[in-house]
Amino acid sequence: MSARDPEEATAGARAATAARASIPPETTLGPVHLTVADLARSLDFYRSAIGLDVVEQDGGRAALGVGGSTLVVLVEEPGARPALGHTGLYHIALLLPTRRDLAVWLAHAGRDRVPLTGLSDHYVSEAIYLADPDRHGIEIYADRPREVWEGEVGSRLTTVPLDVDSLLGELDDPATEPFERLPDGTVMGHVHLKVADVPSTIAFYRDVLGFELMAALGNQAAFLAAGGYHHHVGANTWESAGAPPPPAGSAALRHATIVLPTPGDRDELLRRISDTGQQTEDSPEGPIVRDPSGNLLVLAA
């Protein structure tokens, strides 16, 4: 993952244009599916470095998560190469329940020599960045209390160095704090995508899907959310301006999952997408739509 993460810059105020559609405020994100080159290697990383459990495994496919809930699905394609210079995944973002949980994870990363690519304070959250063996970006983060930033994301979302001493101060002794796995209650907080063009991305996620534009960095990056959250979807062009989707044989994003509160909400969204002329695709997880950069989204309920 590049050190120049779009979240490692100051975001401008949200656009004044009102969304033309509205997604239910209870909308969340579900599992993110990724192609990997070596499933055994990836499973070792996601279990030992990240702290996820294997929920289910069948041949070259494995689901990982916490408390029996799936967060990441890995599908093996031997020989797959990282999807550099293409659209796709910038990072998945695992949201931990508390700041102390984030401190426990950071202490583990230090003790067990987990390579990191960044440590940032975004005002709305505190975040730690790394990458898996296939160079899929990963963020481990904890939110600040919502009352600190609600209604001010556009002006507050920024980046300064993470105060590591303050974070580790949550623990009595970081050197001996036990870590076995990520805590129950960890969720897929957001997904950050590499896109070819930001204006068309905003037009799709805001005006068709109905997410609110919370903050933007000109035509370089955008942050969109349901229910006033700081962002469920991030998008940037810093490595992918004008780029095509990854070719076959890439270790890349297969799809992200948007979870609507009810089947009726999903049906309404599907009708809205159909009105644009886009045809949906069927999958075992649910109907699939494509954003303007070719990133696949499963609509679940």
C-alpha cells in the first residue's frame, strides 16, 4: 500500500449539492472477497498477523472473521499477481469496538514484528495501515466518539501522526498485553477503492446508490457514507487515474458487499440501478452491480 493514502491528507468540505437518492441510514458493509496467490500463506497472515479466525474453508476458498461472522473471503488463484496500476481495492478497513482494542492490536504488531505502512490520526478515527502478502491494503482502526465529529466530517477529516504513546497508554503493560485474535464486535467499517475517475464515482455512489458525500479532495478522492458516518466508501485516483480494471490472473478485489437493512430496501435500490440502464449479475451472495471503474459490489440484505 502506498504511503500516500488519500486519508493521509486534509479533506475538503462536502459538496453542497444534495444527493439525488437516499440509501437507508442503517446500511453497512459486509464481507470483502479477494483473490490471493497462495491460500495457505494468506491464511497464516490473516490469522497470526491480523487476528481473524477461519470461519469456513473449502478447497481453495476460505472465509475469515470474528465470532462466527465473516469479514473477508479469500479465493486462491495460484500465480496471481498484485493488481498494481489498475482500479480495485486500496484497502479494507476493520473497525474495532474500542480504542483499547486498537492499542492491544498495536502492541501485538510491535512485539510480533508485523510490518506496518502507516499510523495515522484522522480526527474521526485512529488508524494503523499494513498490507497482506498479495499487497491488498488493510486498515485496522477505532473510531473516536461520534459526538466528536458528527456533522463536521467535511471540515475535520484530516491526517496527523498517530500519538502512539497515548494509544499504548490504554494498556498497563504493552509488552505483556495478551493478544490472540481480534475482538468480537469487529466489523468491516469501510472499504477504500482505487477508481479511474472521481466525479463519475461520486455520481454513482451518491446519485444512484444514495450514499452521502461526506468529504472530497478535489477530483482526487471522495468519502461517502450512510447514516452520517464519516465514510463507508472511500475512492481515490492516486494510483489509478484513467486505469482499467485488473486483468485476469490478478490478486485483486473480487467484490465488496453493501448490506441493506431489508430485502425491500435492496429491491428499491435495484430498481434505481435498473433505471440507469445497468444490468445486474447474479451470484451466490446476491445481485452484483459495477461501479464506473469496474469495481464489483454485491447487494445483500
